Amino acid sequence: MKMRILSAQDVRRALPMVEAIEGMKQAFAQVSTRQAEVPLRGRVDVAPQSGTTLVMPAFLAQSGDLAVKVVSVFPHNKQRGEPTIYAAVLVLDAATGRPLALLEGGTLTAIRTGAGAGAATDLLARPDASVVAILGSGVQARTQLEAVCTVRQIREVRVYSPTHEHAVIFAREMRGVGPVPDTIRIMSRAETAVRDADIICAATTSRTPVFHSQDVAPGTHINGVGSYMPSMQEVDAETVKRALVVVDEREAAWEEAGDLIQPLQAGLITEAHIHAELGEIVAGIKPGRTSPEQITFFKSVGNAAQDAISGRIALQNAIKNNLGTEANL
């Protein structure tokens, strides 16, 4: 029995953003129409290292995708000169359960998370949106920018990072890459980055809001992908109150999305404040934006259905383009 192994570079080549965005729409639609089996992620705390390992399985009945992702988040790795996050995705044959491929999961996660926000931007942002603010300068900020520029004609990018040098590197590396414009402005403050922006992408690990409602113009679309625990909050409660809120999956959002959980616990919103899952909009069950002045907010905590579809797309392209290596099991 053979299994294909894809490195980070292989995954990058095998999972182009355009295909990933369309895949995310399919994945979210299957989740929201109950055609996907996606348990809440399993969690193992590794106390001696202050680390966490997450196990995320998914089966998508309509598209026939089956995969399991394992993600380890070990903050002390920075002191060792290693990445904080390691991940791997195992793609399985849904007919037999046979392992088909093992993919480097960090790159896949970054692309599929960016693509999820790209799908939300395509469905929720104003058609004429042309200015994007990127808050954060890490790997995820890069795929957020690529995805947004894939679905909208972006003429200006503004980037803010608490570490100025990181923003400089981000701008230098991303200018003119693929659909990204040459104009990337480095902003010294988050509020000046988001002011009058058409699209805001928050991709940080902040525990407190990184911008404030007073700086968010009517008609703005916001993607919040950085916070993934109840104790984390990138988007302030007033912005959440003003916005049409769309999530990847309701149950997971109320378990993990601090941006929503904290305003709920403060009595500022109710659970009914979530307008829709993104898949409900894809499937035509719920409407998206209804006016140019509406603020829309897509809150994502990640869903294993995204990994399953991404793994299948990457594997198909890898086979077609002879990427990766085959190992005998």
C-alpha cells in the first residue's frame, strides 16, 4: 500500500487560493446543511510544556472527503528556535478508510483559513471594496491578504503589526505577489489602518480588541480569524453589536470565539445575534449583506471540514502534477 507525502512546499503548489476558496464554500455548505460529520475538536493539554494538541476529524458526505488533522501548539518552542505550531493532515479513502496521503498541516491550515475568509469576503463584502486593512503580519495575515485580493479588486493594502519590523518584512514580501497590489502601506497604529477601510482582516493572538468601533466605517466587512479561545478578543463588543454576524459553525463559535462569548457574557448580545453560518448563505438558506451601509463580520474558529476538502484538492493536484513522494506502508 502506498501513501503520498506532501511537504509544505508541495502543499503550497497543490492548493492554489482560487480552488481553495471554492472548496471552502463547498465545505461550509455541507456543514450547514448537515451533510458533514464534524465533532468538536479533541484537546490534550501537555502541562509540562504549556502545550496543547488538538485532534480534528471530519467526514463530508456529499463530496466524500474524510480526513483527520492533528495540531500541536507549544508556546515554549520559540525559545527552542522552533515553530509554535506543528500540524499534519491525514487524508483517508472514505470508501475503505485507507490512508491516502499525509500533508504538512501548517501550510494547509494557513491556506484554508485564508480561503475561508476569502469565501466570506466574496459573499459579504461590498462589490466595490478596494481598500483592505491587515492587522497582524504572520503567516495567517499573508493568506488572508492573498484571499481577499483574489475575490476583490484591491488597490490599497494597509498593514499594522505591534512589531514594526515585522510589518516592514510583510510589506516587502507581499507587494505584487499574485493578485496583491504593489501599494502596501505600513501603519503605525491599528486605528489608522482600519479607518475608512472597506475590508478589515484581524489575524492576531490578542486577548484585547485590536481596533475599536468608532474607527469602523459603515459598509465595512470584517474577517476575524486570530482569536480561537474564549479568553481572546480581537474585535470589540460595540463592533460586534453593530454588525451582521456570520460564523463558520454556531456550536463551535459559542464554545471558542471570545469575540462573541465575551459580549454574550456581558449581556450585550444574545445567541440570536449570530445571523447565519457562512454555509447557510452559500446554500441560499439565509441572505448575506442587504445594504451597502451594513457592517458584516465573519468570525471563524476553524472547522475540520475545511481541512478535509483542502486535503482532497491538494491530493488531486499533487497526483496530477506529480508532487510529493510516495511511501510504502
